[in-house]
Amino acid sequence: MFEKINEVIIGESTFKSMENAARSQKKIETGGMLFGKNDGKRIIVFVAVNPSTNCSRSITHFEIDETFAITTARYMNRLGLDYLGSWHKHLNYGGPSKGDDYQAELFLKNNLHIKNFLSVIMDFYNENEFKLISILYCPNKNQINHKIYSDSDIGMNSEKLGFSDIIIIKGILHNIESKVGKHCSLKQIEVANEYIIEIPFTYPIKNNPSEDNSERQTCNVYISFPDKLFGNNEKIYVGISSIDYTSYFRIFEFEIADIYAKHDEFIYKIKELLETSSLEKYLNYPIWKILGKENKVWQQ
Ligand SMILES: [Zn+2]
């Protein structure tokens, strides 16, 4: 027997992220993956992952790269969120299409442990306005009611970044902690109005680290996030900073859309920065000169 699910609830900030993604792709289909909880009576969508790369788009078609989709789903599972289905944009042809039905049915056939597949279609009947259509395959196709709830009504904090974004950032943090083996913390830097993951580490103050390591100073490897994750070509910036952020040095940037598909590469680079000897190959000067007292503000 299949459960009777009556409605779909989408968190407001999550819905906004879908709408922004849909509007950012003019006259072309786009979409994303939906994650959250299914309690048997209703489905709650907490997170929409709307990739800017790792997908193909046309006027009548949108598809997410399979490897990207699998990696992302695994990642969300580790955060306790289930893969619920997907959303995509239509250009005034209603929905779902035969192709959409086929994809959903094929997914359920290939993933027998998953009982329902949610498909949300944003059908733009003109440049600005759209109609939302929600279909639940369980496994037969049913149109289902949807509601947009404020973040606080479904227990999501209303912080500057949407709950959805915070979950993604926390996921990155946990992954770094488990793979790099260092404690990290999530901070909101008021002045810069941005979220930062910081990983403290100590480095030798002497020019030649092999001489004498007795004098060590603490600094941070920081990872700073854009206001909107999964906007257009949004980037994460990574660098080193003094603990009070009065001096910092940006070392590399990373497309936020690549965070799942190129996750190992990202983690490897972070690991490198936490080793004084490999970090220094990115710098023109020893770290202590960059972050030390003589040079107050350094940046790229
Ligand atoms: Zn479609």
C-alpha cells in the first residue's frame, strides 16, 4: 500500500531560490533538485539545489548531470534530508509533459526503495508570471496541493541567508571536519555581512619553519560564502586571515555550483592550506609577513 499524501509544503526562502533561478534563465528551461521530509501525510521541501552548471538546458528540456545528482543526493542524505523529486520551469505549455511522466516513472522503477516522486513545474505563461503545478507520482500520477509556508512556520530559522543555504553551508562544514580532521566554526561577519567557515591553525613565525617552531601564531583558513548560493556563477572565496580578520589574503575561488561535483578537489585544496609548507607555495611571502603585525592589511 502506498501512503496517502495530501499536500506539499515549500519553505518560503527555498521557494524564492527556485523562483530566482527560474527567472535568471530567460526563455529557457531550468530547474533543480528538491530535498526535505515526507511524513506520510505531507511533503515538506526544505532545500532546493538549483545548479547553474552541471546541467543541460533548452527551450523544452532541462536535465541535471547524473553524477552531480547522485553526489548531491548522497550529501543531503548525510544531512538527514531525503531526495523528494525535482522542479523545473516550463514556457507556457502546462505540464507535466509525457517526457516528465516518463522520467518520474523511470526513477521510481529504478529506485524501488523510494515510494514517491514529487515534480513541481513552474509554468511561465508570460515573461513574469507563472502557474505552479505540483504532481506526485506514487507511482501513479496525481496532482497535489501545494502551499508556501514562511520559514519560521516550518521551523526554519529566518537568518540573512535562507535556511536552505544554511543547511548547505553546514553540510560543507561537517564534511570538512570529517575529512580534514579539524574543528571548524560557522560565523556571520557583521561588517562584511557574509557567512564564513573558519578553521584555526597555527604557523611558525620564523622565516624558516625547520629552524625553530617554538614561536607559533594562530590564524584562520576562511571560506566565505556569497549572499545567494546557487545564483548565477556565485563563488566561494578561500584564503587565510588573522584571527580578527583585520588582515586577510585570498588564495583561491571556487564555483558554488561545483561544490558537489568537485567536492574532493575542494577538500584537498583546503587540506593543503592547513599545512604551512604547502600553503606557502601559494604565497609570495611567508605567512607571518602577510598576517603579522608589520603588514596590517593584505588582500588580493
Ligand atoms: Zn517538463
